Amino acid sequence: MSHIIVIFDCSGSMGEPFQALKKTRKRKYLQHEIKIEAAKSSLMDWLQKSEFNTVTIIPFSSKVERKLTVSLKNLTRVHSYIYGQNAGGDTNLQAAISRAIKVALKDIENSYIQYLIVTDGLSHTIEQDIELVQTIPASQGVSGILIDPTADGEYHLRQLCVRGSYMSVTGFREFTNIFGNQDKTYTERVRLSKSVSQLKKKNNEVAEKLINSERQIKSYPRLQKEFEKIISASTRKIKEIRENEQAITNKIADQNIDVPQITYDIYKAEQEQADLEAIVDLLAKYDQLLQQLKIFVSHPRFLAKGHTTTLFIHIYPANNQIKDLNREIRKLGAAKGLYNTVLTIGMNATTKLECQEMQFSSEITKKFSKGKNVLKFTVKPEDSSKPSLHEFVLVIYNQKTGKEYVSHKIRLELIDFAFGRTSFPRVIRWATILFSLISLAVIACVTLGAISIPTGTLVGVIAGTFTITGLTLYIRNFRVYNSVK
């Protein structure tokens, strides 16, 4: 995308004829012999065939007039605006340049931005003008057209033409030729800038893919270690390509450029981009397949001393396509040994749970099948373990080689004994059974007439309440499982 910002002089002197046409005798001058009218006509003719995407017209005289920023597809509006300008006032170029710089700063869509000053004389702010153009980024350039040049005017405008060309005209035909020649310069650079914009867009897309893949891979510490070098190298390459893009953009803005060299620089950057994209696309495919690899641990809300609890490990292995991706990544020389980092269908692996303060059932070796694989473990806390949050480790590894595939840390809360040596689940269970028996006994006594109905109802309600409460506690804490990924 490209943007031309035209700083257009509408001061009083622009309403006069070209100096070379002035005669001692009075006569009516033709429209194209008046400087502002010739400038309007030539500028509009050029914009109609220009390859810039956007144009901003900034008319100025004693003050800066209302600007127009519009797509060059809307030529009718551009024509009406340009031909609606009239000459009058002084030449306050500083205010116009300042406004132009503000317009460029707000433009985040266009990568190629150029300024064109069209004026017929000196401004009253020469030093400020020069200071302003020195703040323009290296990716932008200023060209200038001086009408009816003088030595002082030429010196001033040449100072303002940073990374751009200085041009002068003394009549309508020269104006037309100047715009025609300048169009060739701009067209070449606009086309080069479009290539750089496409490269930049592609690089941003690749960077986004890499971030998404890295986020997913970080969920698997062992896999992250294997991919660390690939991700780090890819991130560095993205940064290098961005720096190259900026360097090429800066070169394009300069009027004195080596087009063949810049064309080669763009080609080289595109090749580097393609190589990088190949790696990142493989990582994105890896990311998609990793989403099929899931490990969940189902467990009660807390463990209790003196009580054996059941845990369930749910394993969803990744698709076998992961093997092909591993081979492709190794071909690129980006990583080695990735085959043994992911659980895939058909793989034999051993799963175990470890914690110093808990006794787990024996490790389980299993060949993973398609879909969900459920492994059942039991755990019993040591009597010496302290009530608090405890961390245990789930490890899936190759028993023959010792190679670890997965290592997950899971935290569980441990509660102490009730009444010194009895587990809480056991107390709750006994209490539930006891109150259930009392409820049944009360019902039997009322039925046989051993106790009155009011007394039996009261005792039954109390016993029933305790029964339901105990049963609820037991189910809630020791039969309702959490799933931890």
C-alpha cells in the first residue's frame, strides 16, 4: 500500500502567470498560463494514472486549509477538491509540512509514504522547514517542484528534498513533463514497496502461527525441550526478516537507489521467508496433532490418612501422523530424536505415580490403542505424612530404554486422622450406617406400636437427617472425581 502527500501552495503569487509569460502590455492570460491552474491540471492528470493507493492534498497559504485524504479510486472527489482551491495569502510552508508529518504518523496501513511539495517561492519559515523534514523517518522521502525558480528559492527547496528529487518549472509544458518523469520514479518504487508489503504480511502470519504452536507445545515440558532450538531459531529468523524489510523499505524511499540490488534483496528475503514458513507450518501441524494428545487424572477432592483411594489416568494418544512430521522436521535439520517425545497410537509405554509420602499401586505397562486408554491406580498416604497440599508426579516412559515421554505434576490435599487413628472416610461410613440402622429401628418400633408416632417421627427425622448428611459427605468427597489435565 502506498500514500502520496501533496503539499500544495495556494499563496497569492500562485495566482499570477508564469514569469516568462509576463508582458509589458496588458492581455488576458490563458488558464494554463496561470501557475496555480497549470499546477492543478498537471497534478490531476498525473494522479489519474498514478499507482499510489491513497492521496492527501494539503493546500496552504498564510494558513493550512482543510486537507483531503482519499483513495485514488475516488478521482471525482479528488478533482473537485483540487479545482476548488484559489490563490491568496502568504507562504506558510512550515505549518503545511507539520500537518503532512502528522498525517503520515497516523497512517499505519501504507508502508510507502512520500511527500511532494509544489510551490513557487520562499516561505517565511526557512529554518523551521528544514528542521521539520529532518524528523521524517528514513522510510519516507520528500520531493519538490519549484515554479519560477530563483537562486534563494532553489537553495531552500533543495534543502527540503531529503531522499527525494528537486525539480523546477517555468511553464505548463515543463510541468507536464516533470510529472511524467516523476511518475516513472514513483511507479518503480510503489511496485517494489508492494512486494515488501506482501513479505511483511506473510511474516506477520508466520509469526502468529509460531506463537500459537509455541503456546501449545509449552503444555508438554519434554516436548518443549526438544523444540526449544527450532522455536528459538524461527523467532530469530522472523526478527531478521523484519529488519531486512525495514532496510529495504528505507532504500526504496531514497531517490538514488539501485533497483536491481533491491529486487535481489526482496527475492532473497522471500526465499528466507519460504524456508521459515516451511518449518512453522510443520510446527502448526504438530500443534494440531498435539491437541489429540490428552492426559487426564481423575481423583477425589482430597485424600485421607488410613484410607486407600482410587485414581484413574485417562490417556488419549496422538495420531500416527506425528511420525511423518518428525521425519520431515529432521530433514530440515531443525531437530533430532523427536519420535520418542510424543505418545502415539500403538506405542508401548509404562505409567507410574511417585510421591515420597504416599504409597501407589504398581506401575502399568500398556500398548496405547485408538481413543481413550484408562489406567487404574490406588493411593494410600503414609501415616507419617503431614496434612497439607502434596505433589505427586505422573511419569510415562519406555521401560526398556528409560526414555521419558511425559512428566506431569499433580497436587492433592491430604487430611489427618479422625479420633487419632481412624480415617475420616471410615468415620463417615460408620456414622452413615449407624444412623441408617437407627432410622430402620424407629420405623419398626412405630409399626409394632412400641413407641408413639410423635416420638418415633422426631427420632426418625433426626436419624434420617444424619444419614443423609453422612451419605452426602461420603459421596461428595470420595466418589465425585476431579479431572486434572
